Amino acid sequence: MRDLLARFHERGSMRISDLHLKVGSAPAYRVDGSLEVMEGAPLDAATVEALARAIFTPAELDQLAARHSADGSYFSATMQFRLNCFKDNDGLAIAIRALEPHPPAVEAIGFPNEIWRDIVERTYGLVLITGITGAGKSTTVASLLDRIAQTQSCRIMTLEDPIEYRLRHGRSLVSQREIGRHLDSFEAGLRDALREDPDVIFVGEMRDRESARWVLTAAETGHLVFSTLHTRDARGTITRVLDMFPANQQDEIANQLSLGLAYVICQKLLPRADGQGRVVAMEILNNNYAVQNLIRVGKVEQLYSQLQTKTRSLPTERMITMEQSLALLAAEGTVDAAEATKWANHPQEFESALRHLNRE
């Protein structure tokens, strides 16, 4: 296992993000977003079981036996890893996600504008970081939390499954709690957190109706709250939150969301044109007065026009569509235009934005 993990150390988690081990296949790494299977003999059942015992705790292995899957984390001298082990038709399979021990500086994340400066100075509201699995959501949240911890004097509580980045205290007091080790659920952790004098709360994921309700309550009662969702754009994020609730409650939740939401940041990781890693593209929705009204009255389909037009460097604007963000990366040569087109939610809007930039 040390030899397998050593490759992460050689090239870093920004290049090699994941390692997959399963019975009947050679080890496979995800390099710059693409899966690469190593040459060599396929792993047998005894080998995969031995590898699992090397990195999972006895309690996690007991959970695997009882539930057929288990989450965990593993720390080396210079990196940490998020783990999942499960059983499939061939036997055991292990997914290992690499993380640096500390989050990168927020300036290095790649925000297409400097909205992060507004975020880290906020004292209340809900910031949703969304995207598909592997889009770098955890890294973005951790970098924002780390900057808050280093610059603000406040109490930070995180509820994670599992803990990924180890946050430094800095000027703040940080408590990180893990589902299964320190608490039973996000809902229970949020209930506790509201009695523990937090200023900033991070909820690893809004998984269900109850966790979403508590997240909205925390944001509404004067806390700065961060959470994640698996959605691909701002409109889909708002719709996903509302759809967690029955139809007869959606008007009430829409009103609560319109008041409590601060930002929606949807992100994707694309391969760089030079083949040296990946770069982030972001869609950023700033919940200004016009956006609040659209959410409250249920006209979510009109949010895209706000994203397209409210792009000036003003506290009430600084929005950008995914297509505009992709066009900026393509225009400067960071990503290939053909590759960017594949990642656009609206390819025609991307092409229009790119033509506009190229004319300037």
C-alpha cells in the first residue's frame, strides 16, 4: 500500500486525484481527470483484503462487514486520503481520494472574479458550493474556511463525512467533527452546533430534507454557513433545494432560501491545454435583491439572465455564467476551446461568449 500511495506524493493530488483497487483488475489512477490502469497482473481477493486492512481501522472494517461499505480516512507524513471500501460482484473494491494536508491558498483556487473576498468577510448567509463528484468542492470550501480562520476571530464548526482537510486555528477556534466518529448525522450535528456558539458552520453535504432545513435555519439565524450539493448549475441548485420538500412547503422554503442564501458557486475541473493538471471553471450566483425576488416567486428559469448581465465588479453583482467562465479560460489559452465546449451547460452561449472575448 505504501508503494501505491507513493505515486500521489511524486506528482501531487492536483495531478493524480484517485486510486481504484478492485478484485480482478490492476490498480487504476485518475490522472488529470482520466482513468489510467497500471500494467501488471490483476489483483486477487486476498491482496485487496490485505490492502484494506492496511488503511482501514478495525471499526471501519466491522462496518464494512455489517453494511457492505465503509468510509474512512488515512494519513501519511505529507498527505491525507479519503477512503471508501465496498463489495461488488467480484469482491472488495477500494476508492482512495488524495488530499493535501492543508488547503491551498484561496487565491490559487481560480475564482474568475474576486468574489471570495466578499465571502470571507461575511458574517451570515448560506454559501453553496456545487458540482459533480471530483469537481474540487471540498478544496474550495476548505480554502475559504482556512482564510476565515487565519484572518477573522471567530468560532468555526465543521460537520464532515469524513474529515478531509485539517484546518489550522489561526485567529479562530476550529472544531471539526466527523459523522460516525463524533456524531450520528448532519442533522444531529447541526442541532448541537446551534447551541455551541458558532460563527461559521460547514455542513459537508445537504443530503436530505432535515439537513437542508437545519442548514437554512442556521443561515437565517445569523450564522455564515457553507455546504455542498451535487448539481451542475445555479438554477439546478435552487431547484434541487426546493425539491427536497413536499409541494405544500415549497413556497415557505423558497421564501426562507431567498432570505438566507448568499452565494451559489457551481464548479467544474477541466484539463489544461498544456496537459499539466486541471483548472477550475465556476458559475457564481450572488443573491442580490433581484435574485431574491426570482427565488421567492418561483421564477428560477430567469436566474440565468441575472448571471449573464450582473458581471460588474460591485458587491451586488460579480456574477458569471459557467459559459462565460469557460470562455475566459479558452480565450487566454488555459484550456482548449473544443474541450471547454464539452463542459458547457449551454454550448451556444459558450461560443457566443468566446466570440465576444476574441473581438475585444
